[in-house]
Amino acid sequence: MFRQAQIAEIDYLTDLVQECGAFMRANGVDQWLEGYPDRNYIKQDVEEGTVFVFEDQGLIKTMVVLNEKQDPEYQDIEWITPVSSKNLVVHRLATLPEFQGQGLGSRMMDFAERFAKEHQYDSIRLDTFSKNQNNLKFYEKRGYQKVGRTYLSYRDDADYLCMEKIIL
């Protein structure tokens, strides 16, 4: 079941993203530094009503943040859609490591794309660590196009690929 996250789940969701970050680092993908995203990020996202989860048999297995917040560095990217367009931005897509490879990330992105259509967004934008080949393949397979590279303010030692998909 897909639903909005609840305030009472902030600690659980913080643990979920921390587990994902540790799993990526253990597998040679230094996308999320230790401690990122922290409880403050998750708390703010949940309080804003922008965290969505997939729950199965009482267990949250996957989460994503969907909002319109674009990092300042996005201004330098040549996006497919114009500045005046309405864009949904995907942040912090995370699946518990023991459930990865079961299609839950795809199901969550299906949800995000339905959400974008229902709320009349022109496109979905996101960024992903340039060295995370699994993510790059995942998003490209879903029709996301690479539109540029950036260094994010909180992480100037690694470049991120910005991607966009038009929502019809």
C-alpha cells in the first residue's frame, strides 16, 4: 500500500535511509555520506507531507520524497522543460537493502509518475550520483533523460547527473 508517511515514523524512516546509505557505501557507491540524510531532513520532509512510503504487511519497505524543491544548482542545468513549467522533484528514493531487487523501486517510481500526472506536473526532475550505475540504468530504462551534471552544495567532492522525464 502506498501512503503518506506519519510523524510517528520519522525515526524508522531515518533508520531506513541510513541502512540504504551504509549498504551503498559497503558496495562501493559513495552516494550518501555517513549521516546523510539525517533525522532533520526526514522530519522536515514528513512534516511537509512530502514523504511517501510503500508498506507491505505492516512493514515500510520503500520511501521517496516528492516535492517541488530544486537545489539551487539546478538553475544552471538546461532542462527539457522551461523554467516556468510545473516540475515534481524526486528526492531520497530508498528501499531497505533486504528488499532491493524485488521491483519495489520501480513500483515507487510508478507511484511518483501517477502522482505527477494526477497533480498535473509537466515533468519529473531528479539527480543521482554519477558513479551509481545501477541508478543511472534504472532511471534511463524508465525514460529519464540526462540533461546535465552538477555539484551539490552539501557535496562538492562528487558530481551528480540531473535527469528529467516529461509527464503526459
